[in-house]
Amino acid sequence: MEKPPPQTEHAPPTEADIAAFKEQLGRPPRGLRAIAHRCPCGNPDVVETAPRLEDGTPFPTLYYLTCPRAASAIGTLEAEGVMKEMTARLAEDEELAAAYRAAHEDYIARRDAIEVLEGFPSAGGMPDRVKCLHVLVGHSLAAGPGVNPLGDETIAMLPEWWRKGPCVSPCGGAGQQEDGE
């Protein structure tokens, strides 16, 4: 698989980014701070959200995967038991477990740099289990390769979700999606 390039600087969302987000998720963004990663098609595929929503509700998911094609492919991996296998490996592989704990610490540090959510976990099950591959992929895409080992592994398992072009067209309509995506 050709890897999507990491975006090293998080960019403020444009009006087109916000329109794409609305098309991708079918709702307006909540707590949107930045585009954390762009799909090779040009649309945002991971956004950075505020640790608290506008109404003050804690929202500990810093990196939110928005691309429906990537999300669908990740959902397939989850249904195939990948999370259970990864969690089992964490119990057996001390080096992997240490790297995953470091990913958890990175996630918390990035969120705390915006606002501390005292007593809230990171996300995705970190640091002891794998609960959500979507979060791990979002973290890996936003932080770049080598930060979240299980997010990186998941990305390597995914098909090239961007190959058929944009998942949505922010100019007012959904992009061409084929059955099974």
C-alpha cells in the first residue's frame, strides 16, 4: 500500500474543509480546531478536536477520523477481530506494550497542550488494550509514523481508501462511492 503522507503541521480548517467534514459525517463539526491530516485526495481525513466541546462537555478524542471510506475499511478490520489480536499481543510483547504506552503518553501530552482533562483517559483503549482502531489510525496519521505502533500496523492493513478519488465533494454533494465502501 502506498502510505498517505504525514502532515507535519496541523492547519486551520478552510470553509471547504468544513463543508467536506459535514458531507463526510452528515453533521456539522463539534469542537473542530484543525485539520490534523489530509487524505491524498485533498479532503481532511483526520481532524483535531478541542478537549471540551463548546458547551463545556469533555471530549477526550483529540484526533477524529472523518473519511467514511477509511472508517469503513477500519470497521471491517475490527469485525475481523484485529483489536482482540492486538490486545493479546500487548500482554505478551513487552516491547510492543512499552511502545503503546509511549503512544498513550504522546496522545495525552498533545491533548494536554491544548487543555488538561484531569482524570480522562487518552482514547482507543490506550495504554492497556485496543478498543478502537479508528482512534489509533487517527493518531498515527496526525502524529506521523513511529508514534503509535498499533495505529501504524492498522494503516498498513488498510486498502488505499483514496484511490477512487474524494469520498465527498464539499461543493454540495457526496463523491462517487461504490458498494462495499
